Amino acid sequence: QVQLVESGGGLVQAGGSLRLSCAASGEILGSNTMGWYRQAPGNQRELVATITNAGSTYYADSMKGRFTISRDNGKNTAYLQMHSLQPEDTAVYYCNVYIRLSRAKYWGQGTQVTVSS
């Protein structure tokens, strides 16, 4: 069983920055991908970015340039650095890990990001 705990969300003014963290506990063995998703009120959950344990990254087109995903494998922690935040970035941000060996996927509880205009 894997547990994910997100932190770093909060209230920020437009143009500001935040860094989210996602700490994973439990057994994450072998090839895996950690990712960030977000869900705004009334919207479906959408992909923000993913990163494999080898460091390969993928970004949704709308996130490129402002968001950077990274991870520290030794700490089983993923990060999402967000710059130039806009009100439309307001959402609950969720962390996710997919473990290829077991094909298991786990989600965190989410952290709220609110960007004021």
C-alpha cells in the first residue's frame, strides 16, 4: 500500500509562485511514474505533468513553460513548481503514482491552490 501526502497549496496573488510537494510512503518498487493533476470546481480532473523514476517528464500543453515537475527518488517525493499563476489555475491539485510492476495507481487527498486576481 502506498500513501501520498500533498502539501504546499495555499492562496497566492496572480503572478505569484507556489511549490507543491508530494511525499510517498510505502513500497514503490521498480518503474513508476508520479504525476500532478488538478480539478477546478465544475470541471473534470486534468493532467498537469508527470515524471518517471528515470526523470522523463511530460507536460500538458497548457502547463508548459510555467510549471516544472521534479522528484527526489531518495525521498520518494515529487514537486511541482508553479510560476506566473493565474486565477484560472485555481483548483485542487492531486498527486498520483503509477507503479508499473503491480499496475497499481494511488492518489493523494489533494491540496487547494487559490489564485486571486
